[in-house]
Amino acid sequence: MKLRARTIGLGVMLMLGAFGTFAPKAFSQEAAVESAKRKVKSKVTPDFPALAKQMNVTGKVKIEATISADGRVTSTKVVGGSPLLVGSAVDALKRWRFEAAAKETTEIIEFDFN
């Protein structure tokens, strides 16, 4: 009986130890992503759509933007937000300019309409 309890205890300790070794790696990867953000050289503020204003629609719009090495937005993908606000946010983001970099990057940009 004591052998069984020791074996279970050892198994639990090994499992807990294994989980502890994975957590710092995930955290360090997140930190690396945050430090890789490109600086914005010029921003264009999106217009608040008239229909959204009339309907009192507010909120955030998240867009994934692919930025070329020379700093221009080459493509966009809507991640979330009201369909009434998305068009204006995408139009504005396409006119943003970022600092040049060695290669193409992808960024998540968030617009707050309130």
C-alpha cells in the first residue's frame, strides 16, 4: 500500500514539474511577439459611419494587417467588430504607413469607435 502511495505521489510531482517547465516558454513567446510590433509613421483616423452614428452603434474593430517591407499595408483581414464599423476602419488602415523593415510582417490593429 505504501509503495502504491509513493508511486502516485511521484507521478503527481512529475506531472506538476512538467507543467512548470512549459509555462515560461509560452510566456517568453508572447513577449517576443509584443516586441516585434512595427512603429507607425502616419495614421489616418477612420470616419464614424453615418448609419452607425444614427443607430448608436459603438465598439471596437480588430483587423489583421499584412505590412510590406517598405511599410505599406498590402492586405487586411477583419478579426472582429460590428459590420457597420468595419468598412471605415479598413479604409483608414489601408492608408496607414509603417516604418520600413527587413521583411513583411503581420499586425493586429484595433480601432475604438465611441
